[in-house]
Amino acid sequence: MNRQVCPFHADEDIPGTLLNDDGAYTFTCDRSTGHPTPGHHTWMHAPEPVDMPELTELAQELRLDVELPAAIALYPGRWVEYGIVEAAYASANAHDFARLVERYSHTAIAPTQYSASAFIAATLGRLSRTGHVLFHTGPATGRWRYNGQISWWALPPEPSWEDRTSWVDLDRAMDYVPGSTE
Ligand SMILES: [Zn+2]
């Protein structure tokens, strides 16, 4: 059983729920107070690349703790599906995103064991643990549909789950991925 301690309640040892076949787990602390946002606290933990146990090093170099929230901020007051965050980040940081794709490839190029998407999602997961970004489990749409369920993201204060934009809503091509075959 995959368990994590709530970062705001050291005595809350939370069992994880599997998000999808990528091996990401979600955690919810049900305590109603003491979290950065009112009510319970939900975060996501995704597998980290085997070649780099310290995910934070590259993530810090690319300033993902700033750039990923900036990508989400393009959709104020809304929940957005994972692919939207990725596309917005890639558009604003084409050179850095190309580095990630060169290193980890992307499912838009070919099936891959680990991917730039897995790396970015894992970094978002880290940010969600501390409440810097908000996580919600939701449906995967369009070309991400193979995941079944996927991560959705927002910035505090927490938007209503009714206010959300899916990948299909965006109707975005995958041409932001260098070498995409889609
Ligand atoms: Zn808690």
C-alpha cells in the first residue's frame, strides 16, 4: 500500500488511491482545518524518472515551480485537464520543453516508458502536496483518453468543479511537441 503523511498533519498517514496506469497515486487528508485551502487537502504523487531519483534538480533548473503555476494561471478560476497545462507550459517555454522531450520523449512521438509528460505531472504532484497548485482527479479526453482518468489542475482559491476546461474543449494540435507524429 502506497501511503504518505499529510504535509500539514504529521499524524495523518494517508493511503493512496491509484489514479491511472501511469502509476500515479492520489491522497486526501479529510481533516477540515489546517490546510492551505478550506476543507480537506488532496494531492498527487507520480512516479519519478529512474535515471534521476532527485526530480527536483532538473525541475529547479527549469524553474518549474514558477513556470507550471504560470501556465495554469492562463486559465484563472478554472480547473484544466493535464494536457492544457503541458501545452501552455510548452508554448511559453519552448526551449526547455524541447529539452524535456529530448530526454524523456513524448507519447505524441512514440510509445515510451517514461515521458516528458510524466516528468511534468510528477512535478505538478510535488507542488500539489504543498498546496501551491490544486489537484483534482477527472476524466482524460481526446488524445489523452487512453489514461482513463488523469490529473486536473487549478490555482488557489479552489474553483468550483463545474468550472473546468478539458483537452477536447481546447481543440489543440500536438504540434508543440518537437517531432510529433500526431
Ligand atoms: Zn491534513
